[in-house]
Amino acid sequence: MEPETTQAPDNQSMSITDFRREILPDLVTSITKTVQLDIQRSTDETNMILELGTKHGQMELAREAMSANMPVQEFQSKLIDAVTKKQADSIGRQNPNADSVGCSDKEAKRFSILRACRMMAARQPLDGIEGEMNKEVTKKIGRENQDFGFYLPKEVRDLSRGVSPNAVQRAMSAGNFLQGGATVPDQQMDMIELLRNQALIYNLGASRMDDLVGDIVLPRQTSSATITDKSETGTSLTTAVGTDDLKGTPHRLTAFIPVTRQLLAQSSEDVENWMREELMLETALKLDYNALFGNGADGAPMGIFNLSGVGTVTFGAAATRAKLIDFESALNAANALMGTIAYATSPAAAGALRKVKVDAGSAKFLWEGSVLDGVLDNYRGVSSNQVPATGTFANRLILGDWRQLLTLFWAGTEIIVDPYTAKKQGQIEIQIERMYDILVRHPESFVKSTDSAAQ
């Protein structure tokens, strides 16, 4: 039996302020070292200011310094401030209230997705509390609704704290139990929920940034300044701190549910809650899958298993402790054996690893404890059907620092109602859309198997 989706703990949310706090001190230190090394190369302060300004893209500041006969040490301080500010400003913007309407939980619960969908299906103007909140969100995010669409305010979306992400279909009709017909009540009872895969990435410690505005650029240091020993009169070498940009761009994440007009008209509050959960949870599982196996095609971002720079280990036969040590050694060689280290794999692979003894005479096994959440070679091991048992990535194993995995969400969650596509079947399609991206700060913080761990 598969457990319910694990939601993201609040303490795993990462703000841009947190990211700056982690990254910028290292950048400031490295930039300072580089500038100090450059100063040693020349006694001509004017030439030094020009050289530093050119190297760090701050020629306007250099000209101002020369016009004011500014000492090179003072220019150094201003240059470090300018470069640091440029790096910080490039990170992007985050507005936690971008799609918030400032309502209470009680008011948020009055927002009826079903009622709004009925009005959109009938092509009626959206009124009531749903209309008021939609107008407020539209004004705040500066983006008009699509035809026959409306926005979910942050407070309504957060009533069911699932994340968002890429295309699931669950056909429902009032007359068929297998298609949602059981939701049209004689006497409405609680919805019996589907047994779902367990989401992995947030359970393992992945980070998230919410309510983003515009494209996001995260500066990343790729190399440090080179420190050399020189004689008293020796010439110091000029070295540059290596940096690049990790760019987050919105990808379209969508899920839809076809429902009958009869169901839309008759269903109760329980179905209102169920529809909200269904849209959120199913898209959450798709995001979870894309974070691992996304291939960059059809609008999906690139997942860890398809990302360049991730370490690899090949089993070639049944798993052994020696092979597991290879995973650990690969992380250690990349200076990445730190943080929230854990394994993830499929239930089939976890079961196979649980049967393999550490050595012939040992009473210990490679995987110990629960097959769902146990210990694999001294590290946490988690299994889920999110890692498939068949296909290209069948029963793969991955070890990594999951805090290096970032999920990004842009402000604005839209519901779009289409009464035409499936009208011959008497159905209305209700679709949710949200913009997201998946980034890995350091790909070398993960090591994946190239073949099955269940051989």
C-alpha cells in the first residue's frame, strides 16, 4: 500500500534573503581577495583603478574615482560594495504578498471553486467574493486572466498546502463510480481518498522559493581566488574568482479534471474540498517526478537524473556495500558530503537491498529498518513509486544533499474553465495552471546509479 503524499515542511522553505545570506558572504570574501591581489601588481594607482574597473565591469565608478583623486584603498572598498550589490540585485525579486488579498482563513473558505467554475462555464461575469478576490489578485500581479479563467488567491491556495506542477487527467461523471459519480450524494459522506505515491523531494529536504516575480538569477561561485607564495620583490599573479549564473525561468505546470455539468451543479462542500486537494496533490506529484526525471522537453525543466555534472555509479550486478561506498566516495571527492544526505529509490530496489547482507557472516543487511523510510549504509533511505519499477529509470538509486535542490514558484495560480472541448460527452474541463522551475545549485552534490539497484 502506498502512503499519502508528503507535503513540504514549513521549515524547508527558503527565501531569497536566506539564499543571499548563504551565498553572498563567500562572493564578498572572494572578490575582496581578488581585488587585494590585483592591488599588489602595480604602484600606479590610476592604472590600477582603471584595471580594476575594467575587470569588474565598473568603469563609471573608476572614472569617478580618478576624477576625485580617490586613493586606491578607498576605491577598493567602493568597488567591493558595487560588485556585491550587483550580484545581490541579480538574484531576482520575491514578494510574499504578490497574490495575497489579505483575507482571513474563514473568508478564504468562502471562496468556492465550484461556484466560480459554474459561472465561467455559463459564461457569466464572476461576482461575489470570488469575483472580488480575482480582481484584487489580477491588479496585484499585473497579469490579466486567460479567457474563462480566474485566479486563486494565496490564502485559498494555502488551505491545501500541496505544491504545484505538469498534467494529470481524472475523468468524472455523475453516473459512474469509476469516474467520480460517487460524489453526487443522496447523503454526502467524506470522500475516500486515492492511495497515492509518496512524494520524495520535500520529504528528503529540498528547498523552495515561493511568490517570485520575474526571471530569477542566482549567482554561483565556481572557483576561488588563487593564493601563491612569492618572494619580497616577486610579482603577484592576477587571478579571477570564477562565477556563473543559475537562471530560473517559469515553466507552465498544469493539471485538469473533466467533470459533468450534473456533478458541478449537485456536489457538496466535501467535493469542493476534494477538488481543491485533487488539483494540488496531483500537480505536486508531477513536480516531484520532474525534479528527479524531467528531461527538458515539452516545457518540463531538467531533473537530477538528466542533469550534467551529477556523479554516477554502475552496479553491473547485485548491489554490494562496496558499491554503496562508491556513492559516498564520489560525494566526498566533490567536497559535497555534507548537508541533508539521503538515498532515494523505488520500493522494489529498497526491498532487494533489504535482503542483501553486509557480508556473508553478518546479521546486518544493506537496508535496515522500514522499507519506506529506513537506513542504507548509515544514511537515511527513502523509497517511493515516484521512482519507477519499469522503463528507462527503473529501480535507480540516488544519493545526495537534497538541500541543493530548489523548487521555484511564481505568483499567480489560475483556474481555467473549458465547457467546449468535451461538450459532446456532457463534460466541462477544469484546469489549474501555475508557473514553476527546478534548479540544482551544485549538480556534484548528487550521485545516481546508471542501472537498477534491484538486480
